[in-house]
Amino acid sequence: LRVTWMSLLINLILSGLKFTAGIIGHSQAVAADAAHSLSDTTTDLAILLGARFWSQPPDSKHPYGHRRIETLVTLFIGIILTAAGISLAWNAISTIHTSLSSPQSTVHSPEATPSWLAFWAAIISMITKEALCRYTLRVGKSIKSISLEANAYHHRSDALSSIPAALAVAIAAIKPEWQMADPIAAILIGVMILHVAFKITWPQVSEILESGASEQARDEISTLARTVEGVRDIHKVRTRYVGAQLHIDLHVQVDKTMFIENAHNISMEVTHRIKNDGPGVHDVIVHIEPFEDAHS
Ligand SMILES: [Zn+2]
Ligand SMILES: [Zn+2]
Ligand SMILES: [Zn+2]
């Protein structure tokens, strides 16, 4: 999990950089972005700690393995991100509220004008995060880790959220009377973060609620089972996810006069074929039953 250690380090460096630049450069949007990067380190830590547990093999207490721990960690990433989005937007709204109710407050004073330092901090952060996103996505897809993929999309949302921050700083630096652009950008960033948070959180909730695989995946599985020689019909295909791993059980009908030995071989072949060619399949359980011809 070198990629996650890297992410942790980069998040720490970026949040330090943006905090400094946001405070010296008087940009609420950039400082808020920094607070967000700092909260991101908790999700990196969760992955680093969690991976030790969810990669354990199944044991007597957890016969289906421990991959659900990854689901919980990913859910946790989503919740942290939701909190970050809400607090960002909330702070910005209260800044706007304060400056509207007292026009001579600090926001409008010349020394509070965002400077180019904050602008460059946002740009550097954006480029670094997008690079980190692409790298994490590649690793996440290759080892089939939902939490790494979630973290990758999270990095992209971080990269995107630096764009309004950079723009707002540029606008306010060029035209100081438009300082309101800074908190408005911060609100926009908050909303973007909430959008990503929802996209990360929802699949985990739906997995915990035992949602099955997509219709396309189920069709694929049924088709694979039907291609096995000796299979007369199949039904009751049930699917569930444990982390990124798909667990399947199904009823397979064979000739009712078939020897048990042959029927068992067919069930093994069905299992084998679905496991090898199915979409991320981890386990298949086949229930054999006699085929009853509807016309006989
Ligand atoms: Zn983030
Ligand atoms: Zn049946
Ligand atoms: Zn067997």
C-alpha cells in the first residue's frame, strides 16, 4: 500500500502549504482547502490500518472473509468527506453573512485581500492531486480495491475544488472590491465535495443493505452457467457483495436420471466457469435439482 503512504505524505505537505499560503495570502477558500487536506489524512490512515484486517483470510468467526471491513472504511471516508463539505460551506456562508451585516469588517479591509501566494498554492495542490488520483486509480483497479478507488476519486474532487479557490484568489487579487468571490468559491467547493461524498457513500450503504449485482452482471452469470454441458436450466440466481467480491448462489437443473457423480461434476464446472469468467466473482454455490419437463 505504498500508494496510500504516498497519499498521506502528500496530504500533510499540501495542507501545510495551503494553510501557510491561505493565512499569509488571506484566502478563506485556500485555508478551507487546507483544512480539508488535513481531514484527508484520516482517510489515508483508515485505509492503512484497515487493510491489515480486511486482507486476513476467512476464519471460523468470519467464514465469508473480512472484506466488509473495507466497506466500513470506505463508508467512513464518505462520512468524513460529507462533514468536510458541510463545514466548508457553512464557514463560507457565515463569512458572507458577517461581511454583509458589517461592511467595514476584516473581509473588506485592504490587508485582507487575497494574494498570489494563495493562488499558486492552490495551483500546485491541484496538479499534485490530479496526478495522485490517476496513480491511485490505476493501483486500485489492478488490485480491485474499492477503498483505493474511492480514495482516488476523492483526490480528483480535491483537485477540482482547488480550481474555484485559485480563480477566486485571482479575481480578488485583481479586483479587491470583489473579495466576495473567495467565500463564494468556498461554498462551491463545499458543494462539490458533498457530491463526491455521496458517490462514495451510497454504494457502501447499498452493499450493507445486501443489494445484488447489476442486471447486466446477473445476465452474464446466467449465460455462463447455461453454457455448461448437461445444464438443462437454471434459476434463483442470487448475488451479494462482500467488499468488492461477488458471492453467488444458484439452482442448476440436470436430467433427473443422472448419476450424482456426473451431477456433481456439472456443479463443479458451473462454479469453475462463473468464477473464472464472471465479473469479480469470489465464490459460487450450486444447488443441483432434477429437471422437470413442463410438457411431460
Ligand atoms: Zn479531500
Ligand atoms: Zn430450484
Ligand atoms: Zn462438491
